[in-house]
Amino acid sequence: MRIIRFVLILFLAFCSCFLHAEEGQKVIKIGLIHFSPPLSKDMDFTPTLHYLQKELVPWKVEAKVYSSADLEKAIKDGSIDFFYASAGFFYRMLPFGVRDIATVVTAEKPVPNFGTAGAFITQRDRKDIKSIEDMKGKSFVANYESAFHGYRIGMADLAFRGYDPDNFFKSKRFVGESAEKLLKEIVERKADIGFIRACWLEEHELQNIAVLDKIKVISPISGPVKCLHSTHSYPNNTFASTRVVNHDVAKKVSAALLSMKPSASGQYWSLATNFKPVDDLYRVLKAGPYEYMNQWSLRRFVLTYWPLLALLLLTVIGLAAHSWRAQRLVDKAKAELLEAEEKKNKLQKQANELTEKMEAQHKLNLVSQISSIFAHEMNQPLAACQYLVDGLKALNKRNPKKVNPEILSFSLENFEKELKRATAIVNKVRQYARKQACRNQKVDFSACLAEIIQTMKVKYSGKVHLHVDFTKDIFIEGDRVEIEILVWNLLKNAIEGALEGTNPTVWISLKTCKDQVMLQVANSGRVFSASEVEDIGKNYLKSTKAEGLGIGLQVIKSILEAMGTSMKMQAREGGGLVQSVLFAKWSDKDND
């Protein structure tokens, strides 16, 4: 029997050690809400934390300070086991499964149900502010709007007295959680009224910070809170469990707290049995659990606007009584409508005939426009061919028996090139007539521009200076023939504009920027006013040249509109114009 008893004792000791080893791996996480300093005895959790760390060995007890918003998030996320906060904060967390375990008690606040209050304060020498009524219409300052101790208790007290907290003061400001900053606002008369939690002034005095000689509490009342205060009392700061805590852990923590003897600072724990004052506070402020009261419902709508609803009901009755007369008017209106319908049909017939005439005229205008474009653009390759013919004639006349093969080859090559261009223009005009076009081709813009510039140099040799600034291998998305026609007309207009002045010069630049390419053509010439430039932009068919018809500008406009872009035209300093056009840069990825 002794041997069996000895083995059993060893087995139980082993199990105990094993269980303690397992328990030693557990961590109890406590969230502490951030209270504004200086901390009173009921807000300093340090004595209780040290007590729990010793009492709950081998478990590890950890505590972390959170802001109000972060602590609420931690409770919702279930990342902490317990939390310590004001009774107001605890009550707001009830929908998330929290449960109060104990409420702090101190010598100054011995009754857990009545351990929190607030005080309205002002300058001690203010003779005009002696009561709550005297505060009306004054400027007000507090810590922050969601503070239970430092704001909501005061606003609820005003509401209980029959005032509207939102409109009671002339102005409201919030200075954050600094007690010194709030007191400074009052002492320096930057605000008339301030609100602080009860015992705040006394705590400053205990720290040898004299404030009571400069500050007074407005309408102080007596009660369980043994500090100067102006408001009703509420349950003191509360220790609560979250929904993730195991019931055995909650039981041990609760037992430990309730059996804790008063610390050196006088802090110990009891139970608050009445949180109804907190509920009343949130209800009268329409905050926290009663936030929905700020939202409209049918019942609230009826109670608020019943006079208007009654008036509406009387109006409906009046309309019903008037309906019999309305019926007579309807019969009369029917006859008038029939007559109006007949007139409308007659007008509609006339409008249809006019529309048909306008459609026919539109078709004639379209044919005229296409013919004008054709004549305008065909003139360019035909003129180039004429230049080549004139050159060959001159060479043949000069030396009919011997023609330079290189010149002949050059002329034939350009003949073929201009004839192909003429053919392309004819095909393009046909596409316009059929409303067919393909503007998603890859166009070597730099090569196209260089080719046209070379032709312009030959055509206007010795007449105008061309300054060119662009690099090779710049590709855009569009139709090559349309691009050639567009660039040709832009350069031609610029050169002809430059020729109107002295020292004619044209500047041509081609730049790329991300997914766009910008062509800029500037020319010297006469000085344009802002209104003249605007007039040119609006009236494309109005030429700036004495013998021009404006077709070139119309062609430019048509091509730019078809490509989904436009031209920016502005006066150049020193005379002439600057024309800028943006094109879509070719992207192999976008056109796979």
C-alpha cells in the first residue's frame, strides 16, 4: 500500500507539473483605454496589473494602452481577452458580446454605481457666470467630442435640464486630451466655459499645480463622488471580458479582482449593479446604442411633421371635393385636345416635307464638299507633276540630244510617286463618300513629315527658311494618306502665311510625351490679334489669304475630327501663328 501510495503521489505531481507547464504557455491580454492625464487613482491600472501578474501565475498577464477607436477595433476583432475603460465605453461595447466583471473603487469614489462625474469650470473672477443657466450663449471648450468623462456627461446633464446641447453654447472647440491646454484656454480667457472630469482639479493640486485660485466649478453639487462636480454621477471605470474569453479564465480573473485588497493608492474592486444612468445618457444624447434615433423613421417623421401632415390631409380632402369640377374641365379639355391634335398633325406633315428638302440639300452639300476636297488635294500632286514636266522640258530645250539619266530617273520616280499619291487621294475621297476609313494603321510619322518637308524645300526653294526639330522612328496611329494631307496643308498654310511678311521663316517640331505625339508648326508673318485667331478657329471656311477659299482649313478640321483630336491655334510673339496638334502614339501592345 505504501508503494502504491508513493507511485500515486508521483503520478499526481507529474500531472500537476504538466498542467502548469501547459498553463504557463497561455497569455491573458488586457486592453487599457487611454485616459487623459493626470491619471487619478481609479484610472491608474498599474497596481491591479502587478497584482494580477502575481495572482495568476503561471499565466502571463499583458496590458496594452489603446486609443478609444483602436480599443473598439480590438474588441470587435477578438484580439484581446479583457479591457479596462469608462462605463460609457463599456456600455457601447455591449452589442459585441462584452460582460462587466468588476468596477474600480477608491477612497474618493467609494460607491461603484456613482464613481464618475463631470464639472463645468470657468475663471474664478467671472461674476457673470454663477449657474448653469448663465453658461448659455458662451464659448465652450472640452477635450474631444467622443469623450465620456470629458464631454458626454456634461452634454447629457444639459439635456436632462431641458436644454439643447447642440445649440446651448455660442461655440464649441475641442483641444485634445491635454488637461493643461484645456485649463490654459480658460485661464487665458480664450474660452468662457470648460468641461472636465470630476477630481481633475484636485489631482492638479495634489501635484502642486495651483489651479483652484484661478478656476471655479459652476454650480457644484454634493454626492458620492468626493470631489467638486456639477453633474449626475455614473458607474466608475469598469473591467470587462470580451466574447473570446474562456469561462474558466473569466472566473479566475473575476475572483482575483474581487478578492484584491486595497492597494497603497487605495484602489480595489467591487461590482456596479446599475448601468441605467449610462443608458439614459446615450438615449438623451441619441448616441452610442441610440445612434439610430438620429436616423429618420416613419414614427419620428409623423411626430415631427404632424402639422404638415394634417395640412396635407386637408388638402387631399379639398382636392377630392374639387374633383367633380375637374371632370367637367376634362371634358372641355378633350375637345380642345382633339382640335390641337389636328393642328399638330398638319404641322408635322409640313415639318416632314421640310425635313426631306433639307436632307436633299444636305446631300448636295456633301457632294459639293467632297468635290471641293478632291479638287483642292488633287491640285498638289498634279502641280508636282507639272513642275517635273516643266523641268524636263527645260532640260530637253537646253540640250535635246543628251538627257541626264539621273535627272530622268529622278523625274520618273517622282512622277510615279505623285501619281500614286493622286490615286490614294481619289480612293480616300471615295471612302469619305462611302463613310469608310481605317485609322488604326501604324504610320511612320517622322518619315512622312521628312518627305513632305523635302518637297516643300524644293517647291519654295529660296523663298522661306525651314527650321526642323524632330527625331526618326516616331510612329502614330492613323491613316497615312490622311496624315499626309493634314501635314501638307498645315505646312502649306504656314509657309504661305510666312511669305506675307519679311524674312519668312517656318519652325517645325515633333515631340513625344508618354502615349502622345505633338506636331507644332510655327511661322513668321503679320501680327494677329486674339479675336482674329479665335475667328480663324471658328470659321474654317474663311481663308486668311486674299485668294484662298478656306478649303485647306476645312480639310484639316475634317481629318482632325475623324481622328478624334483637334488643333490648337494661337498668335506667335513677333507675328505669325503657332499650330499644335496631338496624335495618338502607336503602341504594339494596344494593337495586337
